[in-house]
Amino acid sequence: MSTTTQAPATPEGDMPDTEDLVLRTRALVREVVLPVDDQFDGDVTAAGGDDLRRQLQAEARQRGLLAPHAPREAGGLGLSMVQRARVFEEAGFSLFGALAINAAAPDEGNMHLLAHVATPEQREQYLVPLVCGDVRSAFAMTEPAPGAGSDLAALATTATRVPGGWRLDGRKTFITGADGAGFFIVMARTRGETGNRGGGTMFLAPAGSPGLHVGRHVPTMDRSMVGGHCEVTFDGLVLPEDAVLGEVDEGFRYAQVRLGPARMTHVMRWLGAAVRAHQVAVGYAAGRQSFGGALADLGMAQQMIADNEIDLAATRALLDVACAALDAGSPASQETSIAKTFGAEAIGRVVDRSMQLCGGLGVSADLPVARIAREVRPFRVYDGPSEVHRFAIAKRAVRAVREQAAR
């Protein structure tokens, strides 16, 4: 457990003042985080990797801003989904902002999962150190083809009962943060055959366990994730019975506990990045003289600026609807799919228009817009491609109509 404590943000028993947290997060990002982001062009490895993470989180802890989403009993600030939306957006203004407040993926989603599913002993061993920033984590679900990706039924990694526990065998890929993670949450098949729905189980696997191997970093266009996106192999990894997270064969259900909220927090963070790109572009257009006047006074430029404002506002609105549904206890499958799909694409449009408005500077490292574009483009693939979410959205809509007609 961490020996460091976070400066209290509010008196004991009071809920944090969200607007105050937004303002203090803004100050942290602009005073401490953005200069590093700009100096290293959003490349977290070049900026120091885990050393940078520890430095930034120490500053966030000092300011009472560490893990605003995590349970208070684990050391966080206990914000609801709706409350954290603007705080995370403010952190996302820098590509390293979420890392600074310990709200970056995959740790943020793993905190949520552990808080809802783990036993008290597992929370003490894994959740508390994660919230305090003593360790990082990884979520090992995606597999190389033909294994699990968007289709969890293709899960091929197996967990077989052995005396005293389970043996895991299989391969994973695109495992974010795997290099340097303190532990892994692993999805493995405990029942049925590849292609069957259900039968998955989640396991907690400490890094360094015999049979757990972190391989190469998969080269990707984004550079802001500590620990990269790695290949991971389980070759006779033996885990004790108490390594099971939740109940055996219920892992697919628990995945939904994690994925819906995690998708929304992704939207929050990348929304903040899009806001920065937009602000940079509007500032540039307002000052750039072209064709006898300011670029911002030309009709085509004004349309791009207006469309950006519309996309940002619409993303916030859909995000808030989904977060309110999650806070009310709904799985919010339809709301989160809609918000994720629209948000990922709208954020991409905002950044792309911003790049166009800035002309040659927009594709250079002299402005942050190009690196933001590099980081947000994968979001249309990560956490479910837009096409898969549209497929699910349509299926739910058709099912609802058919169920209504059958009554």
C-alpha cells in the first residue's frame, strides 16, 4: 500500500466541489503538464515514461487532484460519472493530463472494475496501490486473429483447473500499458469452445509471474500511452483460486461493467484534446491575415469554426446523457454506444478542421494540432470500432420495436 497520502480536497464527509476541481485541474494542466507535453510533442516515452508519470502524479496528489473518479475509501475523490465529465475534459486538454491525475487508460477502467467486482482482499492488494499511483495495470482481453477482438465470443486464451488454482495459456495483443504494469486483469475461457458466447473468466495476475511474458510493442501511430501497446503471452501461467476476479464464467458480464464507463471517460479525455485543437485554430484564424482581412472573417473558415462548436456541444450533450444513465444504475448500452460512436467521429472532425484552418502550421510540430490528430484518430477503433457500435445500436433498436409489437 502507498505510504503517501493525498491532500484532502474537501472536509471529511463532503462531496467535492466539481467546479472547483475543474478550475484546479485546469491550473495543474496549464502550469505543469502542458509545458512537458509541448516540449516532447506528446511522446510520453521521450518525456520520461514512468518517471514522468510519478512526477506528475506527485504534483496532482499535492494539489488534491489524484484519481478523482476512484472510490474515496481507496484514496480517490469519489466523483460520479456526471461529475467527472468536465474534470476529465479539462485534464484531456493536454495529452498527458489524464496521466497526471491518474485517470488514464487502462488504469481508470481497471479501477472502476475492481471497485465493483473485487473482493475486499483484492481491493486492498490491487485497487488501493493503483489509485495511489504506486503501480500501473493492464487489461488483457484483445487477442491476435482469429481470437477475441470486438467479438468476445472468439476468446481463445484458456484457463484450466489445476490443483490449487488455474493454468492460463494463450496470446494477447494491443495490451495497453503492459510494459511496466504491476498487474494484469486477464480474460480467459473457462467453459465452452472458441466461438461460444459466455464462458469467460477474469483473473488477476501479478507482473513477473512465471509463465507471463510481455513481448514486443506493437508500433502504433499514438505515442501518449505509458507502457505502449504490447503482445503478451501466457505459457503455463498458474494462478491461485483467489486470483479469480468475480465469479467463474461471468467475465463477459463483468467486461460490460468496465467497458461502458471506460468508453465515456475516453470521450471525456479526447474531448479536452479536441477543445485545445479548436482553440488553437480559432486563435490562429483570428490573427492570420489573408485576402485582405482576418482568416476568421471568411465564410468558409467561419463554417468550419461553427461546425466545430456544434460537434463539441453535441458530444458533451450525448456524453452527459450516457453518464446520467450510468449513474442511475443502468447498463446504458445504447447510450454509451451512441455517445462513443458520435464522440469519436466528432472529435476527429473537430481536430481535422482545426488542422485545415491552421494551414501549413496545422501539420507541423510548431502547433499541437497535428499531434492531437495523431492521438485521437485511433479512438474510432479503440474500445469498439464505430462500425461495431452501429451494428449494436441498430440491433437494439430493432429488438425494441419487435418486443413492443409482441406485447
